[in-house]
Amino acid sequence: MAALLCENCSSRYHQPQLNQPLEISCMLLLVMFGKVCLDFFMLQVKHKKVKVSFMGYFCLSLALVDFILLLNIAVILYFEDFALWGVRFTKYHICLFTQIISLTYGTLHYPVYLVAGLDYYMTITQTSQFPQRGQRLFYIFVVVFIWISVFFCILKVPAIYEELEIRNHFSPYQCPLYISVQSYSVSVAMLVLIGMALVVCWKEMITMLLSMRVASFASQPVLMFSYVSDNNSTCFKRQLLTRLLICFLGTWAPFVLLQFIILFLGAWIPAYMEMNVPWLYFINSFLIAVAYWCRCHDVELTEEMWSTDPFVSWKFCFMPFNNENTETAEKPGTVIVIC
């Protein structure tokens, strides 16, 4: 493999650099250990009673792939030089495997977000929390198909394989890693869309936030907002957009700020670190908000409808609209409660 190209290098060049691969390997091990812990932590703290979705299955698969990579790095780092099934593994394979994973993760953004967005757009109005077995199997099939397709693309496309060879040949002790352009463009697009929404709804957001009150309901803290009904379609969409923004930013504002800081500083994060479960759940909430806004007139107000997102409660965004034609909804100052 490319990681073994310097095996026959002269001792004068090889000996002073002996500790550098070990230091890089230890750093990769620590980074992957932290990432795996963060992945499983997010999977543990999320709401358990949510409708199954493509993104949910993909998050599980990503955590599994991260764990497998961590296990491979730990085993190779422990044994350092061993043969398995006729293949010799050394500490240089740690860098090679991480490079392959980085290229794979960096290519997954567009297809995963596209499939997840289509999934939510078509299923966001479903009221059943327990889909048929066929739908679950379909999600699993799509997840496996995407992983296999991207791995095949990375390993079989000559240009990508030649790039790995060149990188490892000229930088055998530096382990250069792939930076995803897809992730950068997604971050820019999200910040632009959120900024445009804030420009459109800033007056409504300020008014609603100023009317916020904290109360207690069923021994739990809740937020209360005032609301004035408006049957105009344009105002309806703007009010809904305002509430979607409040719910989204109320949970993910630190992530939005972090993305802004990263883009402002021009920092580049390796793809194997950038694709993680918290980031996917952040994108997941954004896609759900977009789907709710696009299909707002098809939403049925049932308790099962609000079990879509593992971290954000979207119930507040629609509850005032279930009484649009009743006397209560016509009264100004109607109170909205977010549990």
C-alpha cells in the first residue's frame, strides 16, 4: 500500500523521523476516541420516542463506522506491525485508513442531505409513529447503498487513488487529510438562508421575544408567548417562519454561531472530524424546519406529529393555527405555551 512506500528509505533519513508516525497515530486515536464518545452521547441523550427516518438510521451507521475506525487505529497502534490474512499492517495504515474515511465522509454530504430532505418532505405529514416494516427496511437499504456507492467511488476512481498515492509518497510522516468542500458550501448555504429569514422576520421575532414569559406547568418550566391571529396567507407563512426560527435557534444557536466563527476565521476542519452525529442532528433539524414550512398547510395537528425531531419541539409553531376558525383564535393576545 501507499503507506509502505518509505519502507526501503535509508537509515539516515528514516531514523530521525521514527517518532513522528507514532505521534500522529496517537493524535488520531485521541481525536477518534473523543468523536466516538460524542457520537454515542448524542445518540443516548436524544428523545427516544421519535418517528424513524433516514437520517436517524444514517446517524447510527456513522457512529458505527467511527467506532470501527477507532478500533482499527487502536489495534494497529497496539501491535504496530502484524500480518492478517496475508496483508501486512503497520502504523502507516492508520493514516491511510483515516485518509480513505476522510474522502468518504467528505463525499457524503450532498447525497445524505438530499435524501434526508426528500424523506422529510414526503413523510412530514404522516401521523403514524410506527411505520411499516417495509419502510424501515427501505431506510436501511438506502443507507447501505449510499455507503457502498461512496466507498466504491473512493477506492475505484483512478484519480482519487492516485491522489492518495502521491500524498503518501511525498508526505509519509505528515498524513495530509482531505478537507470537504461540500461541508463548506452547506455551511455557507445554511447561514445565508438563516440570515435571510432573520432579515424577513426580525420585527416579528423581537415582538414575540419581548412578550415571552416563563411559567410552570405540570412541574416543568414552560415559555409563554402572546399571539394575534391573522388569516392572511402571507402573514401566516411569515408568522410560521418566525416560530420555526425561534424553535430552531433556541436549540441550535451555539452551532449556528460556531459555523459563523469557523467560516469567518477561514478554518478548515478535516472531513473525518467534520462529519459527526451532532452535526447531522443540526442539519436534521434544519431540514425538518424547511419541510414544515413548505408543507405547512398539510400538517395535521396530532401528538404523533411532534415526535419527528430528537432535539427540537416544533409543536409551538403550529398549535395556534389549529383554531383559526374558532372564536378563541380570533381574540387578540391568545397565549401560546411551549412545553
